[in-house]
Amino acid sequence: MAKSLVDLAFDYVVSKGTECDFEEIWAYVCEQRGIDVNNVAKKAQFYSTLFIDGRLFLNDEKLWNLKSFQTIADKEKKS
């Protein structure tokens, strides 16, 4: 079974070992799946799904990182 776009995003951030810009992640998953990077509807759906999934988080610098790398300070800001 093919990986979901979010699974691909998660694997990409893991492989990079650092926080990533959404556009970088989007370009990667589009390349892997043959999706047009200009597909606004698919892009919006993917962005929403990243939030819902919970394995990645968006930090104050607007970069995505692994939830397991989230600092206590980041968590306190969210509450």
C-alpha cells in the first residue's frame, strides 16, 4: 500500500533531521506522488491534514518539525 502524503512528509522531516518549511515539504510530496505543486485544493487539504495528524508541529518560526523534538517552551506557548 502506498504511503499517505502525511507519511511521506513525516519521513522527509525525519530524513532531514531538522525543521522544514511547508513549501519544501509540499514540493517533496508532490515530486514523490506526481502531484502538480500548483494544485491549491490538494495543498490546502495536505496542510490541514498535517495539523490533524499530530506527528509534526508548526513552530513559532513557521517551520514544521517532529512533535518529539518539540521543546517544553513550545508546548507551554501552545497552552
